[in-house]
Amino acid sequence: MEDNDVIPKIITKDVDVNYYENHFKNTKLIPYTSIIQNIYENFRPDIINQEITIKDIFSFDRKIQNNIIIKNISNKPEFGLDKLLEYIYYYKSFSFFYNENKKEKKSLSFLIENLKNQIGKDMKRLNIHINNMNIDRVKISSETNESATDILYTHLIHAFTFQKNNNINLNIINKLSLLTSQNILNFITDILSSFIENQFKQTPNINRPNINIKISINENDTKMNIIFKSRFIDFNTGDRYGDLNFNIEFDIKNDTFQFVSLLIDLNKNNIEESTHDTNDENTNPSNINAKTLGVPLTISSALVTTPFMLSLLGGKKKKTKKIYIKKKRKSRKKKMKKSRKKKMKKSRKNK
């Protein structure tokens, strides 16, 4: 561990509704609770070398078929929500934990500061609804990442004020906030892409995702849903050859999660069978899937360079042709008009 790390005091009890504002607003920190303690203490550098697939995380009691909506795929009992959060941040934010040059673990303060920065940065890119109230991305776009995180925490804390004693469980607030990070989408699309490659023998290039995060907080439940709708695109031609849609739900109080629905729709008539060798180490890194599908997901497979992630991050996107499910034929009249224009241009040049 890095020297001179000031270890913050862990918050284990419910606190007053104003506690966050008085202690963390306008700082670089978020509350240090058990979920962050577990994420930090359970980290080890070799953890990302483990092979992990969708079937290690979810209980599949039926076969996933093309163009068939599968519902209610629950997490395995041994892979709860807390463990999922650990793996998401280990695989997708490895640099928060470990200095590869010095071969040493980074400080707890460094992790907490980076978590606050990441949450705020991603909050500006996603549509987040809390109890049907939308957090306006445009209004917070000019805020610092830390200030954007403060806004999210304030909204979440306000949603819990129905409680009689007006006390707040900051560990639950932390879990909700950590789940809004784009890391969760990176991780889930990684394991889905790997599954699609192995199950259907096609390389899934995911493009133009529509993402909505809906958080529901009431006396009985605290849940968060990510509704993800996207399409598969041939980046060479711009042709669309299918869709990937899912609704994943996280039950914070019960430490569980599930695919409420999952649809993998590959239009096999519009794309040739993939010749991709899953053992080829020279897999095209622009694909959204892991560096080599079927092998351990590693930090080298981070998705920030893929067209999918660039579209989310607001970076430069690879230009593609206009996308249609089927290419429309030009009408005869339009063709005739075009040929007339060409003839007129030629005659003017000859003059």
C-alpha cells in the first residue's frame, strides 16, 4: 500500500439526512461504508486473470436462442450483488487499485477519490431517473465530476426521506451510485459479447445504444433497472444485422440481480457466418468483445476504444453509412431525374 494514506472512518450506522451535505459535499470523497471496504480489501492483482463467463454469474436453466426473449435470469446464489460490484471495478478500473510500475496496491483514499470522479463523469452521459424524476444531464454538464456526484447523492438521499426517523443508510446510497457508473455496462456487454461469439459464432459489433437507468425507492424496495437497447452493425458496410436488448434489475436490499428480459436477435440472412477464430490472439481490438473471446476478461479489454463506448463517451466515432434494415430501392422517377441532370451537366461542359 502507498505510504501516508489517511484511512477514513468507516460509517456502519444510519446517519442524519444532512450528514452527506455536511461532510462530503464539495469534497473529493464519498462515504466510506462496507461496500467500499469490501471492494478495496478483497482486491488482489491476479484476480483479473480468472476466466469469467456469463454462466459463472447467472443461473441458466434454459438455452438462449436467437430472436427469443428470455425472462427472469437470476444471479447465482454464490455471486451476489456485492461480489458483482467488486468484479466490475477490478476488471474495468484496475488502475484505481494497483500501480503496475511499482507493483503495489494504491491507497484507499486514491480509490475513493477516483470513484467519486468516475460516478460524476458517467452521470453526465446517461439518462438517470429516480422515482420517475429525471436528472437533467444538460444542467449538470458544466459541473465538475465531483459536483455532479454530489447532485446524484443529494437526489438519492432525498428519495429516502419517507423514513420516519429521517435517517439514511449511506451504504445503500453508495451501492446505487456505484451501479450508475458506466463500468457496469462495459462489464455486462463484455460477457454478453463473449457469449454471443461462442454460442452463435458471430462477432457482435454493438452500436448506437439507447440506455436508461431507472431507480425505484420506496418503503418496501430499493431497486435499479438498466434498460439497454442497441443494434449490431457491420462497420465495413454500415448494415444492421440484428439487435441486443436487455433489462437488468438490481435489488439492493436483497443483494440480488437478474435479467428481467434478454433478447439477442441476429439476422443471419444479412451477414455471412463468422470466420473468426476464438483462439486467435490477434483479434481485432475494435470489437466490443474481450481481447480474445472465451479467455479471461482483462483490463486490456477495456471498451474505451470501441465505437460503442466512444459513442457513449462523446468521443470521435467511426463514420458509417446510413443504416437500414433492408436497403431501399430508388424509385424509377428518381433514377430518371438523376440521369437527366448528368446529361445536362455534360452538355454544358461541351458548350
